[in-house]
Amino acid sequence: MARRRVFGAAAAVAAALVMVLAAPVSAQQQAGSQEQALLERAAAELLQRPAQDPQQIVVLLDLARMYLEQGRLDEADRILRQASVAIAQARARAARGDTRPTVAFDPANAPVRVGGDIKEPTKIRDVRPVYPQEAQDARVQGIVIIEAVIDELGSVVDARVLRSVPLLDEAAVDAVRQWKFTPTLLNNEPVSVIMTVTVNFTLN
């Protein structure tokens, strides 16, 4: 029954997306508000439910694309970030053989950025990157800057490159994904956080 309700929410979002995205631009401007309201109501319901069906991820990606096309970059970024975190968590669970549903897409529980009252977590496991032989042969070195999402347990569940160094990015991301941190507390409750980290590659 719960699974049927989840799929219903996903189907409602998909139907609204078809109406909004397939309509001509002029029609969207004239009558888009009704479809937009339907879409956002269905999306709000979907975001509160556990991600038990791959269709939900597809719908969220379509929703993010629609926001992007409308220039609503903050909403698009929020949806994409939550989808990315959920996918990473699902991948980690699958690797452990854990078949429990992925946590709900809850905007209130979205990762918070380190700064101010949100203290930077302490790294308790450091994994050094494997220096690619191709980069060594080309005498490539430098600092890769990465934005990492750290979950409530202190595990890195997502990492994306903010400042790239050719030939070194993949090795940097692979290393950061293996780092472990102390959990971050907000109001005495563990929360997931976003922070910037650096990986330095130096030739001997």
C-alpha cells in the first residue's frame, strides 16, 4: 500500500512535468501556473516519502531540469543535491548488503553548510590519494578543491570538484570518499553537512 502511494506521487509529478515541459513556451506563460501548482504539490509530497522506487529519482531529476530551465537555480541545486546524496547512500547500503529503503527526501533534513554555529567536523580517517602515473609522467601537480557532503555518521556520501587540476580530479574524489569524520551536532542532534576540502598533489 505504501509503495503504491509512493508510485502515485511519482506518477503525479511525472504527469505534471509532461504538461509543463511539453507545452509551447507561450502556453506555459498563459496557463502554466495551474500545472506548476500541481507539480509543486506533487513534488512536495514526493520529497517527504522514502525513495523506494527508482522512478522517484528520475522524476526529481526532471524536476531539477525544469527548475534550471526556468532559471530557478536554488531550487534546482537543492533537488539535485538531495538526489545525489540519496543515490550515494543507496550505493553504500547496496555495498553493505543492506536492503532497507533509502531515507526520505526531506528538505528540512538537507545538508547544512559548515560555518557560523555549524562547526567543521574533525577528520578521524585520512586516505591519501593515489597519484596517477600519467600525472606524474606529465609532471602535473597542484591542489584539487572538493565540496563534500558528510552524513550524520561522519561518512562522505558525495563529493564534487570545485577547482579542477587535470589528471588529478578522479584520484582526489576517490580519496575524499574514503575519509571519515566525527558526526556534526546541531541542537544536540547529528546532521549532515557540506564543507570544502582540499587534496594536495606534490611531486617529490
